Amino acid sequence: MKAFVLAAVIATLGPAATTFGSYAWPSSYDEIEDIYSLRQGYEARLLGDKVASCGVDGGAESQAPDWLRVAFHDMITHDAAAGTGGLEALPFPQSVRCRPLGLGVVAAHSACGGITNIPYRFGHIDAQSAGAAGVPQKHDPVTKMADRFAAAGFNQADMIALTACGHSLGGQHGPDHNHGLVEDDEEAEHDETAEEEEDEEPHDEEEEHGEELENFDTTPNGFDNLLAIEYLDGTSKSPLIVGENATTNSDARLFASDGNVTMVAVAASQATFESRCCKFFARMIDSVPSSVRLSDPLEVIDIKPYITGLYLNAASDIVFAGRIRVLTTEGPSVGRDPNDLAVRLARTSRLDVWSSDLIDTTCVGDAYGPFGEIFAWYEFETFIEDGITRFNIHLAVPSTGEKTVYDNGGLDYPVEYKLLYQTAESCVAWEAVDGARVMTAVVSVHNEFALLPLKMDLVRHERRQGSIKRTLVKVVISFTRTTEERGD
Ligand code: HEM
């Protein structure tokens, strides 16, 4: 029997909060792992091609240097001794869904040719108050810069090397450059408050000069040690090394401050540069308040299901639709050739009895990860009459008969079918009114639970005094039971 009662709620839209732990599906790792892993191809996420694009000439199209610089400015607020300040979750308020700052650094590095997999631990949070002031300025004396780095936990050699790593990309921009990362066009366009907040973004005094991008080295879109080489052999054209005004030649001052010892080491080999910079970048993105616990390093997941549809249709059948993502980098040698691979799902009924009918999938395309990973996507859509509580994923190689069952580490993949989100009957208003967009959510509730109160936790943005970043506030909203019933 499948009888459902419909309930609805009207609310304003907000993002979901994230937690973390070891991976088992479903997990709060899922969204961040997608952003990390799916850089190009089918179902690729924005981070790969737009947000962390490296550009062809390091010019205005290049977002990677912005990510790196914004992350540095955020990190340098860290006070290691006090355990305060440091890298936050997100650089700008409208970026909640897809712009974790630390991940931006990891993506920027690989987008610009970096070959090392920088461990990315997530769990950064947004600061509730301003961190330590004092982002180093190009006219600062070396002692002042060194004091700020030291407070953040970086000694003089670290400071020189980290700056040489950062200034391997990009350059000095003209006054129109806003140092804002690429906006989520759709969100920003339809979120009136986002535009207002852009205006509030403070501009560094160092950006007030110059009209064009002046590159720091001859490969502003390549993550390499050329900056150090050009600095040492006297061919550098960097505005921070050979600029007309000696006071603002901060790199020249900084690099020479230990008698060039660090710069000689950085220039010695690309391999040393790469490994040293990656260690510093990892330290930079792990510089967080002592109250923050970061996760273990994120890893690409081998087999990952996605449920894209689970709802009651007009005929009162449960529609169960989704995708399975299979890591196929190793190819035929490990039975992962998409041309010779059948992916099926086994499922239970609502009484938890395994059905003998497997759900077929269709291979629909590939996606590509940051370090040569290849994923094949398989999609399915089926109608279920007798409910579902869990499923497993079956991989078969038709040419050899080899079969493997993936059961979520022994847990099976759980499905909650007694509370279904009615996607087609729910909506979010396109236009904002008084800064808020109205959302109507409709869910069907199995009649077993129909008389119980139903509530939704909604997390929404709210402005804060004295900060350009909005805070996230949870509100609990009650659903109203409708008179509609479906099923028998
Ligand atoms: C004492 C230390 C530092 C000073 C004084 C400094 C200063 C500057 C200045 C003046 C610019 C040009 C800004 C503009 O006109 O657009 C710049 C750009 C940049 N900085 Fe630094 N910086 C320092 C350290 C760092 C570090 C440690 C990193 C990263 C790890 C970094 C990453 C960058 C990047 C990637 C750019 C290029 C941005 C772009 O092209 O959009 N900087 N920095």
C-alpha cells in the first residue's frame, strides 16, 4: 500500500549548512567532492572552467590569481598564538554554493599547471568578526611584513618563498580591477542585495595606481619558478621588483632580505619550487582558528550515486531517477571500460525485501578530474510501486562476465521514500521582493506519519553589521497539511 498526504510550506530560500565526517553515502562531503572532482565534461562544476580558469595570457580572463590572492589576504589575518583568524569558508556572500576559498587555491594551482595534489581539508567557517588587520602593503618595510607573517606562523624564509609562489601568477592591475571572484551570474542577477554588497567591497589602496595588467613574470598563467629566475638574473619586469618607485618595490625588498638565499633555492629547480609551494599553500589553507576542526584530506570517490528524482507522480507511483558516477581512469585493466561496462541497481521494497529485477542504466558521458581522473556517468529512471528502502550498485563486464557489487561499505545505499519532495509542485520565485525570494515546498508524507507535525530547517543569508559577508541563520518552518491524498 502506498498512500500519501501532501503538505506545503512557503518560505524564503537559503543554502544548506555543511558538516563532515568519513565518507559513506549520502554525506556532507558529496557537494564539496563534486566541486573538487568534476572539473570538465558531463555534469562538470563551475570551479573547473570558469572560476579557476587560468587564462591564456594571465590577463583579465584569468581567475586563478584572484583566488590565490584573496586566499592569502584572508589567511594573513591568522594569529597562530591566539588561535584566531585565518582562512574562511567563502570569500563573498553570494558564493555559498560553489566557492569554497581553500578549494579555490587548490583548483587555481592545478588550473595553472601545478602537478601536485595539494591536500584539501574542508570545514572552514565564516568568521563572525573581523580578523587581525594588516594585509601587507607594497610600501611596507620588510620588518612590518615579517611581523604579520610571523603572527600567522610563517618565518622569514617562509614569507619570501610563499610570496614568490603567489607572485608566480598574475600581476598588478589597473584601478578598474575589483579583485572580486567570478560571480554566480544567475544568483547575482536575481538577488538585489548581492549587487548592493558588491559596492561595499573595500578597495585596496595599492590598486589605485596603474591602468594595465603588469605581469610579475613572463609566464603569468603558468605556475613556475620563472619569477625567481628573472629576479636573480636581472631580467624581471615585475612592477614590484623594478617599479619606478623604489618604495613600492615590495618584492625586491622582501626577496633580498635574507641575502637572496631563499630565492636562490626557489630558482634552483621547478620540482623544488612545486613541492615547496604546495606545502606552503597547504599550510595557508589550513590556517584556521583553533576552534575549527578541518576534515581529513578530500579524496575522489570511486563510485557515487546521485538521486535526481524521488517523488510521487500523478499516477501515484514513486519515480526513482538518478545517476551513478564511476571512476574509469584505470580503464579495461581493472574492468572499468565504459564501452564494456553494465551498471545496474538492485533495490529493496518498502518491506526491505530485495527485488530480483535490476534497474538498468544508460551511459551518458564522461567527466574529468583535476589530475587526469576520468568518470563515466550512468543514468536511470524507473517507477516503483512497492516502495524502496535501500539499493546496491552492480558493475558487470559483459565481455568477461566479471561482476562486482558495491554496497556503500556494507551499509547499502539508503533511500527515504516516506517523505518525498515534490519537485514539480515546488518552486522558488525568480524575482526578489524586499530582498527575499519566496519559496513554496510541497512534500508527500506516507500516511503512517501524516498526523505528525512536519517542519523544515531553512538556512538563510542575513546581513551583519560591519561585514560585507552575510551570516547564515537557521529558521524552522512548519508545513501545513493539505487535503490531497494519493495512492490506495
Ligand atoms: C609581503 C607580501 C605581499 C605583498 C606586499 C603583496 C602585494 C601585492 C600587490 C601590490 C599586488 C598587485 C595587486 C593589483 O594591483 O592587482 C599583488 C598581486 C598578487 N598577489 Fe601579492 N603580495 C604579497 C604576498 C602574496 C602572497 C603570499 C600571495 C599568495 C600566496 C600573493 C598572491 C598574489 C597574486 C596571485 C597576485 C596577482 C593577482 C592578480 O593578478 O589578479 N601575494 N600582490
